[in-house]
Amino acid sequence: MDTEDTTSDPNGVDLTGMAARIGRTHLRQRLGLEGDHEVFVLRRPGAHFFYPENWYSVHGVIRACLRLSGLYARAQRNARSIQVKQHRVAIPNLPSAFEGFRILHLTDLHVDMESRNTHAISECVRGLKYDLCVLTGDYRARTFGPIDRVLTGMATIRLQLKGPVYGVLGNHDTLRLVPGLEALGIRLLLNEAVVIERDGQLIHLAGVDDAHYYQVHNIDRASAEIPDEAVSILLSHTPEIYRLAAHAGFSLMLSGHTHGGQICLPGGIPVVWDARCPRAMASGPWCYGALTGYTSVGAGTSVVNARLNCLPEVTVHELRRAQL
């Protein structure tokens, strides 16, 4: 008989109750894959070659190239020059109570990368008007290690956020962040869905666990309680599951992960976007069949604290009923 305790954590994070909430298999898979990844990164020779986020020689090469080109100072300033983008979304059959409903979308915050970035994000969201806030993952910069600085940075940003806040985990995140983030008032959706009510009318908000590296997303479980034809929004860290989301009947999918390329060619053309999806889905609005999608370029930075031709963003999505 298997007697392994899947709720124990050597780092002291209490995961009691997670198995009942997300399922024993999901819990075991997520924690097991995280453990495998950490062993691979820290102990296996050459492992860092496959993980540029953790390969510090890559960081140095990129920084050196930016310095030689005279762009490093500008690229660092760009990392703190956060845009507020307004995006109007037309949704068929949107309940009348949700006409003009505004969703603040934050993603790829990487709050332990640079404290000045975290401060800039906090200042940017202060005073914005919205009805709901959603986060689409990658709260930490590294893909392993301690989480205390992440929770401290997220607490700083959470102080500036109003009303309900929902989120999902990204490929940089550990399941061990969930208790701490939820203690801050950020409800994580781990292949789960909630109902958003306004004036007696409903829309549905679902979120899946990371579909990029860990691949523990389960759209079937996340959408199980959503009625057919209901207006539904899916949070996914990566846009890579756009086909699954479209055929599952979601109205809107909000994602991040790509950073829009972060260091781009003039015109914002990404060289690399690290996602198995078309380039057109690497940033901004897009459509696939009846699904409307939006991929944010994110508010933080990864690998190096620099952005070129791709300024960071927070996005306010305004829901409107589509004219048929």
C-alpha cells in the first residue's frame, strides 16, 4: 500500500488540503515534476544549457552585447516603463450586466528579479479602474529555490489591487506558492472555475495549471461545471493551448508567458517567444475560430532585466456585447 504523504514539504509550506482540492494525482505530478526539475537544474552537468533562465553565462553574454551596442541603460529603463493598455473585447451573448465590465490583467511579474520593477508595477496599477483583477502566472524569476522574496514582492503589489483577484501558476512557479499567495487574497485557479455574479447575471472564470513546462493543465476539469453556451473566460499562463480552449467553448482566453519576445527587432518583432503557437499569438489580441484571445507581453522581465522594442504592460480588458 502506498503510504507517501503528499502534503508534507521539507521547506515548511503547509499543503494540507491540496489533494482534496485539486486531486491526488495532480498534486503528486506537480510536486514530483518540480522536484525532478530542481535536481536536473542544480545537479546534472550541462543542465543549465537547456534552461536559459538559470544559465548565468547566458545572462552575462546578453548583458555584454547590450553594453557593447550602447543599449543596456536604455533597455533597463524600458523594463520600468510600464504601459497601461486598453483592450475592448466583443463577446457574443454577453449578459447585459457585464456590458463595460473591466478586467485588469497582470502577468509575468517576476517580482524577485528587480525590486525597482516591482515598485514600478505597484505604482502603475495604483488608481486604475476595473471590476476584477486576474494574474496569469510567473510570479518568480528563477524556476527553483526559495519563495520568500516572491511572496514579499507580491504582497507589495497586492496592496495596490482592489476587489477580487484570481490567478494561475506559470512555468516558473511552484505549487508551494499557493498557500502564501492565497493568504494575500489572491485565489489561485488550479484547473478550477468560479462564478462571477453581477446584478443577478453570471459569467464563468476558469484557470488551468501550467501548460508549458509542467503540462498539468486540465481543461476538462476546469470547465466541468460551466454550462453550454455560457460566457466563459479561461486563464492560462501560455497561449499554447488555444486550440483546446477554442474547442472547449471558451469565449475569451487571457495569457502571458511570451514576454512578447522581450528583446525584439524594431517594430516589436519578436525573435524568440518560447511558445508553441503562431507568432501572431505571441502578443496582443488574436482569434482562433470563435475564441478571442489576448497574450500580454507582461509587466516583468526574465533572464536579464532588459527590454528593447517591447515595453512592459498591464492590460485593462473591457467586455462588450458583440453586435451580431
